Amino acid sequence: MSEIEIRAVRYDSLVAQQLVADALADLGLRYGGSGDETPVEAGDFESPSGAFLVAYRGGEPVGCGGWRSHGDAGETAELKRMYTTPAARGRGVARAVLTAVERSAREHGRKRLILECGDQQPEAIAMYQACGYVQIENFGYYRDSPTCLSFGRPL
């Protein structure tokens, strides 16, 4: 099995947009609608206030995730658009992307990473908890949704 390679890409790049479209389609199947109505712009993921990363295995894109600044203090990053293609699930891709996102956010001075996750994503919830994330008060676009679970951890 080939090694996972993580590369920073522009959020509006073709590879990022295809993975994001796939991620939203997956979420749409779980929750209905477009999958995620959270306002997101390409500029949210530009240094120094964010980054978007794509995982490759054998030269093929197999996952993605990014972070963007959250709040005014400049110490918190929000994880967005984590996704692993179905064929690559269970092979360490999501953990590799999460580790790379955490590293990038830390290198840009962030001290905490937070995220929103829906209750119909048990595999994601299990991974976040195994990586040290704890449930926090809901925030953001889905803060009032009964299906939203928010997590965070210090970097």
C-alpha cells in the first residue's frame, strides 16, 4: 500500500472543489439538502488565516480538510471540510489529514482547534474523540441544531 502524501492547495482549485463536492454529497445523503449550509469562502483558507490540505495515495486524491481562523483573538482555528473518499476509508487518511491540519494551524499561531460534526457521522465522532477532542458548546452556523455536536482540543 502506498504512503499518504499531504499537499496544501487552494480551496478553489479543481481537486479541492471535487473533494468538497463529494463531501457535501455524502453529508447530503446523511442529513438531506446540500449537506452543509455553513458559509465558506476560498479566502477563508489562505495563509496566514487558514489552509486547505489534500491527501494523496498513489498519486490520487483521497481526502481533504482545512482550517480557518475562528473568532477575533487569532488563537482558535475551525476545522472544515474533512472528507475521505469511500475507497480510502479505514486506511489512516483522515487521521493523517487531521494531524496535518493541526500542525498547520499550530504553525500559524493557533492554540485550539474546534469543529462541528453531525450526529449521523459516528466514524468521524469516534476518530475525533480518539484524537483527544472533547465535546464543547455548539457554535457557528449549526449551533441551534439538535443534530450538531461540536468538539475542540488544545493544539
